[in-house]
Amino acid sequence: MKSFTQGLMVRALKRAKAGKPNMFSRIMQEAVPFNRPHRISVTEISPKGCVVSIPYRRRNLNHLGTMHACAIAAGGEYVSGLNVIEAFDISEFRLILSRLEVDYIRRPIGSCIAKSSWPDEMLDKLKTSLNSEGVAKFALTAKLIDSKSEHVATTTSHWQVKSWEKVRKRSQA
């Protein structure tokens, strides 16, 4: 039987996929404490792609008064992770970020949005690999755009998705 929290997360994810992301966005702020201070919010989550917004607020700014590099990196990782959550059932698969790369292009003006989607046919290949081997490694990119619609950064998040059946449990000492 699923716990109340798991059930709430599943319902919120379904609502987000149906175009109502507010509850899911709020739950994710609590579920991922590292991202909570950034107040990154989910704007869209669908098989076509995901979008998050990173607000222009004091906690997200650097000494120059523009979006901090870490807030940009967090937004890019977050949105690619949403694609992974949308595509894979987290009750069946463990999702791990193994590496994050960020290419900063220009200083952002105002708030930012991050967009990410699956490259053509990549998801089908990954699911085939997961069915045969129980593990898949891949990279997803995200494009970050500022309030002036300028491209400010590109992130590449490297993920490992592994069947829970293949995960070795640590012995409890």
C-alpha cells in the first residue's frame, strides 16, 4: 500500500501533466530541499518537454545583481530531472544525477526559464535498454532563457536510471 505522501505526489504529478503544475511544484520544493531557497517553479511537465521558472529574487542573485550561476545550474538540472520523472516511474526505477555541465553564454537580465525535452527516439532506446539490462545512462540538455528572451546558458545533466531490482542494498551494520 502506498503511503499518503506517495499518493499525494502521484496525484500532483498527474495534475501537472494535465496542465495544472502548482501543487506538484510546491511538493517538489519540499521534496528537494536544496532547490527550496531558489523557489524554482514548474511551469510545464509533459512528454513533449518540461519548463521551469527561476524567479528574479535576492537569494538567486550574485554580487552584480544578476542571476547567480548556481541558480542557473540548479534550474537546468531541475528541468532535465523533471523529464526523467515524467518518463520513468520512480517506484520502479532509481534516478541518479552523475554529472552536471553548464555553459554560460551571457549575463541574464531578470528572471530565467529553463526548457528541456527528449531528443527524437532517445527515450524509446533508453526504455529498450532498461528492459534488457536494467540500467541506462544518458545526458539531457536544457536551455536557459532570460526575461529578454536571450539564451543565457545551456546545461547538460548526465543521468543513470536503474531498476530497483538491480540496485544492491547496503548491509545494515
